[in-house]
Amino acid sequence: MAFTPSKDHKRREREQKKLDKRMARDAAKAEKKVADEAAALVAEAEAAEKARWDALTPEEQEFELLLKEEEKEKEEKEG
């Protein structure tokens, strides 16, 4: 005689599938929230840097660019 799963067993399997799907959805939402928060922080930092850059005079901007170039050269020599 063949064994057939009970209706209760099938119901538990369906409920477990639903629970697994719900947990996967919740995990995806949490990951998306973390990614959105990180993107917001990066955007905020970029906006602050742009505002600082815009507040500089053209001479100060040129000096900043020269400093960045020198730092890159030092990194290339060291690394």
C-alpha cells in the first residue's frame, strides 16, 4: 500500500512556503533600506563637498586641485 501524506502535512508545507516567502521579502526590504540609507549618506556628503567647493574662490579651487594632484603623485610613488 502506498503512503500518501496527510492533509495536515500538506497544510504545514504550504504554510512553511508562505513563511519562507515572507521572510525572504522582509530580508530584501531590510537590505534595500540599508542600501538606501547608505546612498543617502553618500549623496549628503557629496552635496556638502560641492557646497564647500562652490564657496571657495577660483584661486582656492586651483590650489585645492594642485594639492589633490600632489597627493595622487605621492600615492603612486608609495604604492
